[in-house]
Amino acid sequence: MKVGDIAPDFTILNQQGEEFNLYKNLNRNVLLIFYPKDNTLVCSNQLRDYQLNIEKFNQLDVQLVAINIADKETHKNFCDNIDINFPVLSDVDKKVSEQYSALNLFGQNKRMIVLIGKDKKIKLIRKMFSITYITSDELVKEIISLPLN
């Protein structure tokens, strides 16, 4: 999978138990945020940072969507604890994470960002060490520099 490829479609449940389908949400650009684990310091800080700056992403017509292999109940508790309002998807069977090469050797999620344009094409892929993340300010600057459509 590389920039310019058509992003694989998927349908999985969010933290509210509602189905989220990628292609049905491409009326906006979608930023997939793969992250290692709920209720950990770096993951909590990353998602909180993005939530606090969600208006910057909205201005770029980018919808935030986090994905992790935990179940929806774990995600709901995590989101409630740190006030996350964007979709956090439950990839319990790991199929989406596998499609996007977002699993490490131990079968856990890597920390990774994939930006998908309204044309279904991958616009950006960024992989990070699990102990760091791209801040919302850095990410917004990078998105601004991209030809989205």
C-alpha cells in the first residue's frame, strides 16, 4: 500500500456500536489514525490533542477516525474518559489493520496515519514509533501541503 493507491473499503463498528463504512464517509477526506492501545499515556495524549484541535481538521474538510483492535466497550470507556467525540473503530478481527499494514509483529496496532481523499486515493501515510506521535499542528501543516482533490 502506497500513496496514490485506492484505499481498501471496510465497514466496522465505532465506540457507540454503530457501523462505519469508509466509502460512505468520503464526502470528506478521512484521516485514519491507527494507534496501539486505549488508556495509555501516548495514545491518550495523541487522541486528546486531535480532539482539542478538531476544528482545524474540519476546516480542511478532514474527518478524524481512530482505529484499534480493542472491542467497542473498551473504546467507549476510553473515549468517555478523555472526551473523544470522533469515531473510534473496533477492529477486533484485525482485518482492517491487516489491509492497511497497521499491525506489528506481535499482532498489535502500529501508530500510523493514513489520509484518504474523497477520490478514494491514499494521500498520505505516516508511520511512527509507538512512543511518539505527530501533533495536530504538524499534521495540519502536512495536510495543507497536499493536493487533496
